[in-house]
Amino acid sequence: MAPRIANIFAGASKPIGRELFLTLFENGAVKIERIVSQSHTSPPGFWHDQPQDEWVIVLRGHAALEFAGGESIEMMEGDYLTIRSHVKHRVSRTGPDTIWLAVHVQAGSRRE
């Protein structure tokens, strides 16, 4: 079977005030997803507390993340970071038409 070419921006509809997730690849150790955010903010008091590490990059637009320790990070197109497992974080805001790529790596499958 020949490989199938796809485009990361294809079908990136504009969900108003929320996020749209599309899994691009997944196996037992890694999950890669595209996230489309349209002026999104995490609900008040909500914190992501994930059991896996997450590497995220902003492909288009901009976003701000807030961490439970009080730190805030502004991300612009091309900016990326790694969020270790169980580091509580939330989306403070995104711009309209923000597209992320997120890579989730299960515990025990990463190399230090």
C-alpha cells in the first residue's frame, strides 16, 4: 500500500470559542494531534493534568498558556515547548485561527 499524503491545514474549520481535535497518528506510545482553536480559553478553574508528556507547537496564530505555579507563557507561530506529565496547565487564550500540533508521549517510552 502506497503512503497517502495529507495536509496539516486541510479541513481546519473554525470552531467558535472552542477547540477541534484531529488525531493524525497514534500507537501505544505516541499520539499526534492537530488542534484548531478559535479564540479559545479553558473554563474557569479547569486545569489539564495529563499522565503523559506533551510537546506542542503553534503552527498558525498565537496562544497563551498558564501553569498552576503562576507562570504564563506567550506562544507565537513556530514556538514550541514540552509540558511534562502532571504539570497542571490551562489555555489562557488563543487568537482566532490558531492551529497547534501536539505530540503526547506515554510514560516510560521517552528517553532522557
